[in-house]
Amino acid sequence: MKRLYKIAFGLAGAILLASCHKYEALDFQVAKPTSFAAQEQIDAYQPLKTYIDRTANPKFKFGAGASLQPYLSKGVIYRLINSNFDEITLGYEMKHGAVVQADGSLALTNVKNLLETASKAGITVFGHTLAWHANQNATYLKGLIAPVVTPSSSGPTWDLVIGADFETDNASVYQSNTNAIASFTAAGEGFNGTGRALKISNSAVRANDYDAQLFLKFPAVAVGEKYELKMNVRSDVAASYPTQAHTTPGAYKFYDFFGAISSTPTWTTYTKEITVTTDIATSGALAFNLGKTATNFYFDNITLKKYNPLGGTTIVEKTAEQKKTILTTALDTWIKGIVTASKDYVKAWDVVNEPMDDAKPAELKTAAGRTSIAADEFFWQDYLGKDYALKAFQLARQYGNATDIHFINDYNLEYSIDKCKGLIEYVKYLEGKGAKIDGIGTQMHIVATSDKAKIEEMFKLLAATGKLIKISELDMGFTGNIKTAQATPEQYAAQAEMYKYVIKKYFELIPAAQRYGITVWAPQDSPATSSWRAGEPIGLWTEGFVRKPAYVGTAEGLKNK
């Protein structure tokens, strides 16, 4: 034990002596990774709104697009917006579809909560939007102008769709193919020896039953509808023939429609009821396949009836003038409600959004001619006419503050110069009718390689109007809808450069007195689940709130140096 103690003491002394030796740093350095150094430079930038020259631009507002709940929750988005921006624009929650309920009442609690929260944070709210064709409670609006339906007291009925007794040569509801020769019997040879009947002659047994066909034609049927086919039939020899569903005569859809029909030389009555299935839905022709029996077939008193559960219901359509009156009242109710509830804090509005047509940029958008209309789309202009926007501006002025700033807003103005010119002409038209329009918003949903010459031309055209000009929804992706995972450092550099270019050109070409401001529509990159540019790296921050090179481009643009 004594020896071990001495050894331990000796080791301790050696270590102690070594620890007293003066430390000398080795001359050895490791360079920071390039990506880390670059991110440090980005993170060294100050909050974006600090780069705005408030002396030269005292009323300029740097805004952000946002959703309501992330801001109200006062999490990262709340702090990010408050630190970097002056103003917030809600993407959806102040629109007709979000506020107007099924009974026409207005749900304004969320809007009021936002206004209170933003007010306490010193952030202004830009109103978006009063008159638009999308994000509407279209179900409610369509219900207002729906026909007046008066139910029958007599109960359900079978309503005639088509009928043919062959007493005239009118063949509008039937036809036959080349192997089925159509003619008429002599008078007195129809059913029960009365009148005449249709005679279809098939001179030979065909390879396929459908090589000789008689067709009945009628409006296309829909799933769930009920129909009854009733007719008198006979043939010179006993025969049996199937029926097929066709969309139009000769355009086969399904092998069975109204079952198989048997006939003999004696007149009989054939009756068949069906309920339309998905197999036969959209069919507008019934084929009788006569090719397997060489004989003469006779048809008389054909009727196709549709079951009407409402019976002899009276349906009265509203006139165009009645619809206009009803919808003008609805527009008044909507604008009065949202503007009145917001006027103590909201001092600027997108009154009219996206009025101009893309294909015909000098004309208004319309639902006419469209193959599909989204469930939340309602085109006010189709009912109120070209002056729908005039009415919207008048109502916004009536119910808001006298000094409110009112905008008309549209997209692709930098892509289609004709559309930009069309919007400007529409503004002139509205002002000629008495509207007071303070500003024009250009959305600018662009890509990093957008045409700079067109961007400059757009700014010059807008500046020449003398109106306040706002970049209202600026965001930027890449050609081909490149997703975040595929974006390259070179593309991010180009994106940063384009953000800088657009903002600097705005300051260069829009006179100071006309600069309302710029709103970044998507501060963060778009999530894959988003309804807007899904999965695209369009923001100044990543989804994880990491600043991107685009942040630097934006900051440098705001410096305007």
C-alpha cells in the first residue's frame, strides 16, 4: 500500500508540473464551409423594413400576405411579420366566401380579432377584396337568383320526353342505319287497325345484330333519373331483339338500355321502366338491334317518359332585370357589412380584383363559354354588366372613410402588356361613369427569368396613369414550376437578383408620390399541401424560417441605392 501511494503521488506531481507549463496555441486554422459563411452574411441583414428610406417614402408600406390563424396565434409568423413588414393582407379570410354565410349573414368575428391583434402590434391591414369572381359564396348567390318553384298538389307525374305516332313524316326523334330500311305502312295498318305505323325492313340475317339498327333520339339521361319506354310492336315473323345505349346514334355506350324485346305477327304493347345507372348515363339514343332476323318490324305509338317526383311543378325563371336588382342588393349588403366592420382600422382596399379577361384583355372576364366553373366562382359582371365595378367602388366609398384608398387589382400585367392597357382603359371607363379610383395594383406572380423589358414597360404605363401604384402580391418561382427540392444555388441567386431588380425598378419608374407600397405575397416557401404554387420555393424564407438569398435581394432592392 505504501509503495502504491508513492507511485500515485509521483504521477500526480508529474501531471501538476505539466499543467503549469505555459499554453501556446498551435498555428492551425480551419476555414468555415462556404454555405455556412454565406448564411451568416444573409443572417447579418437587419429586418427588411429598416432598409426603406422613410424620408423619401413617408407613406410607403411594405406588406406581407398571410393567413389569419398563424398570425392570430402570435407564433413565429406573427413575430416575423411584425419585425419585417408594415402591413398585412389576408389571402382569404376577408373575402366573400369566408365571411358570407349560407343564410347571407356575415361572420365577422375572425376579421375583428385580426384587426385588434394587428392594431396592437402597429401593423396596418390592407382589405382584400370586395368584388371578385373567385372565393365567393357562390351557392348562396346562385340561390338568390334561382327560379321560383311552386310544387304541384297532384303528386308525381310521368312527363313526356319524346313521342312518335308516325301519322306524319316528321322523323326528328328517330333514324335508322343503311341495313334497316324505314318506310310507313298504309293507313289502317297501325296498332288496332288505326292510322299507320313505322315499318323497318331488314332483308337478310346479319353477322351482328347491330348491323341493322333503328334509333330513338332524346336529351341525354342522367344518373338516378327514371324513364318509361312504351310502344306497340309486331313483326312478320317471331323475333327477339336487344336494345343498346348510345350517346348519339352509332356512338355505342352500353350493351343494354331498355332490355330485349319480343315481337310476333300480332300487335303487342311493350313497356319497360328503368333507373339510369352510371353505365348508361349521358346516353341520348336508344338502339334497337334488328340484324339477326330477316323480316319486317313494325313500331307504333312510341313514348319515352321521365318520372317527375314533383309532379306538375311550376318553375318561373327570374328575369335578367330581377336578377340584377337582387344581386345589387346582395353586393350592397356584403360591402356594407365588411367595410363598416373594418373602417376604424382598414384604410385601403382592393375594391375590384382581376376584372380583365386573359384571352381578350380589353374585355371583362365572364363565365360564358367556360367548360367548368369552380364551386366558389360567381361572376358578378355577368349579371350586373360592365358597371358592376362602378357599383362596387360607389358602395365602398359610401360605407368606408372619406379618405380610404381604393384600388383595382389584376395579375399578369407584366406578362401581357395588352392586359395592362386593357385594365387602364377600364379604369378610364369607370372614372368616366363617376367612380373614384385611387390606385392600381399589379400582382406580379412571376418567375426568376421573367421578361425585364415587359416589367419596365408595365411600370411606365402604370406610372403614366398618375394613380397610386402597388405591387400587390409579389412572389417568384422558377420556369417549369420547379419544386423546392430541385432548386439549385444558381436558381436561388437568380431569384435574389430578380427580387432586387423588380423592387429597384419600382422605385426608379414609379414617382415617389405614387408609391403606395409592395406586398410580398408569400414570405415563406410554399408547402407541398398549399393551394398556391404548391411546393415551390417562392418565398424570402424557407418553410423552416431560414432566410434565403431572396431576402438579401429584397433588402438590397428596398435600399434603392
